[in-house]
Amino acid sequence: MDMTNSGQITISGTVAYDDDGHVKRTGNLKSAVAHIITAVIGSGVLSLAWCISQLGWIGGPVALIFCAIVTYISSFLLSDCYRTADLVSGKRNYSYMDAVRTNLGSKLFTLLLYNHCKKRTWLAGFLQYLSLYGSCCAYVLTTASSLSAILKAVCYHKEGHEAPCSYEGSLYMVLFGNVQIVVSFIPDLHNLVWVSVIAAIMSFSYSFIGLGLGMAKVIENGRIMGSITGIPTANVTDKLWLVFQALGDVAFAYPFSMILLEIQDTLESPPPENQTMKKASKVAIFITTFFYLCCGCFGYAAFGNDAPGNLLTGFGFYEPFWLVSFANACIILHLVGGYQIYSQPIFTGADRWSARKFPKSGFVNKFYKVKLPLLPDFELNLFRFCFRTAFVISTTGVAILFPYFNQLLGVLGAINFWPLAIYFPVEMYLVQMKIGAWTRKWIVLRVFSFVCFLVTVVGLVGSVQGIISKKLG
């Protein structure tokens, strides 16, 4: 057994294939955990101290634990939808859209009153790609914030905390976009394992640093900041808007349903892919929840009512400046990989659609082998180059136009939380497992979906109101 230049497994000089004719999948529990952590622990963790400051010492941790439980249930349901009919040897659904098309196409009229099954798939695909696209925009914003924090930390260290240290974020967004154009040459998720491993290590690094800085700040203060009810406001209406927005941010911080099946499609079998995915989800969610509770709670304990929207940028005013700068550098490296985890499903979908639509086009289907000095050979496809470059440019442009970190996370969380993480997985699971109407399991899943729908509504309303108030202000 050896490896080809493109990373494919070969046996005696021939490429090894799976039962569906695709190149042999080699992912395992560790690679799946790395992909999930890279996708989940990102820009969301940085806003949790602010979220807890709005929800208080009781509401904040309860919201985090609630979302962790909901995310695990969602991943459990969705992982069983990777294969149709038989969970071990049934037809594979390579993406979220494929699973919706296979499981829900026949129930379209009764569920959504549409006249054609394709519209159901388009709805799921639109929401998935919108959420993926928005997450990429959020990562561009976070990167600019971290770069600014590094420069501020150095500036305050040299010039003093009263110095007018201010840096324009648009330039750093453009720089990050240039890096992503280069990294986007990586063909697909199968080739991103090493990127996810590095990104996961970076996420652990800055999470531990944020936790340590929060603990040090609490010790320095000599007391735990914050209150049971969170930040006081002038009236009940303002408090409700902020609580709704915080719930949207928490919702954004957890679910990875929109890319779960794409990650599952990288796993080897045996053991069955759904079993490996369930174990990976359990491990990743446990690790994520631990870091979220630690960073969010210690961040609130350190800053109290002054908790920043982005935790580590809040430490940009404090020493040791080098540690703060290192943590923000870890965030940047992590987000390079995180951006790719969220953009690759869109890239793959565009590749498959264009290949089906234009099977004879050389622009779409022809690959050119390119050799650059000091680099291994790689294959260049003109369609991929143009589409992926345009995608990166567009996400960078949107981030520059809407630089509202917490409000943007809330909107993305609301869009992702119920439709993609709850509604479609529940509906597909009911069909996949042939669960009859009004049975005990059917009722429990319906109630579960409705409760999560309410959380989505309040999160979306609060976040949209936050963006409007910021824009008008």
C-alpha cells in the first residue's frame, strides 16, 4: 500500500475505492473530532463572556448546557441519516442536501405544501449554504479583531494605556482573504485533516490562555464580578433585546449540523460511519462545553458588566501583552482552518453542480498540472480557481460592510439553530426510522423541535434588532 501524489490510497499501484466507487475514505474518530472542534470552537467561544453577562450567573450556564444537549441530540439524529434504509450498507447521502432530498422528497406536500420535491431540497440547501457563508463572514470579522488586538497590545505596551492606539480592520480582512484564496486550492475535506488538527490545537491553546487570563483577572480583582440577573438596563424592553441576542450567540456557538454529514462522508467503514460519528460528536461536544463554561464564566467573573463582545480582544489592554498577542495569533491560525471547514461544502457543491450542468466544458472539467519551485505538483482547475476566489472576495466584502460581531453571530445562530440543527434532522429521522404519528417518540421529538423553534425566534429577533440599532446609532 502506498500513496499517490493526490493523496489517494493505492494497493499494488491501483487506487482503492469504496463500495460507491469513490476513492477510499480514511477518516476515523480522531479526524472527525478534529473537524468538529475546528468547526465549533471558533468565533463563537469569544462572545460567551458577553452572553453570560447578559443572561447572568444562572441563565448563562443553563443556556450553554441546554445548547450542548440539543446539539448532541441533533447530531445523534442526523448521523443516522447518512445512509438510507440500512444504516450500515444503505445508499450514502454525501451531503446535507442529499439527505433531505432522499428522506423528505416524498413528504413534501404534507409537510411544506410545496408542489415539487426539489423545492424542499432547495430550501434546505439555501439555509445550509447561507449559514456556511455567514460563518465564513464571521471568521473574517474575528480575524480582523484578533489582528487589531495584537497591534493594540503591542502599542499599549510601548506607548502606555492612554495612547490613542486604533487600527482599521478592513485592511486585515483583506489580508485574511488573500490567505484564504491560496488555502482554497485544497481540493476537499478529505485533504483537510492536517489543517483541522493544527486548527484544533490552536483552539485549545487560546481557550486555555483565555481561561488563564480570566482566572488571573479574578485573582487580581479579589472578587468574582457579575450578578444573578446579568447587566442591568434602563428598562425591561432593552433587557429582553439583549437576552434574546445573547441566546442567538449561544446558539451559534454550538451546532455543526450543517457540515456533519460532510464530515461523516470522510469516515472509513467498518465500523459503521454513524457509530463513529456519534462517538466523535459526544467527545467533541463534551470538550467544547468544558471550554465554553470555563471561558464564558471566568470571562464574566473577570470583567462583570464590562465583559467584551470578543473575550481576548478585551485583554488587549492588559499585560502580559505577549501572551495576549500569542493567543490572538492562535485564533488567526485556527480561523484559517475553520474558514475552510465551512467553505468546502459550498466548494464541493459548486463542483458537482457545474460538472453535471456542463459535462463537456473544458473550463469546468479539465485539470492542469502545475509545478512551482519548492512546492509539490498540484492540479489547477479554472472553474475552481474562479469560483473559490470570487467566494472568498465576497465573504470579505460582506464582513467589511457589516462589522457587527455579536449581532452577526446572533443572526447566524438563529438561522442555523432550528431549521438546520433541529427541524430537518427531526423530520429526516422520523422518516428514516419509520416512526408513526402520535407515538411517544413522535410526540417527544415534535415537542423538542417546537421548544428549539421558540429559542430560534427570540434569538433572531434580538439579533436583528441589535444590528438595526447599531446601524441607526
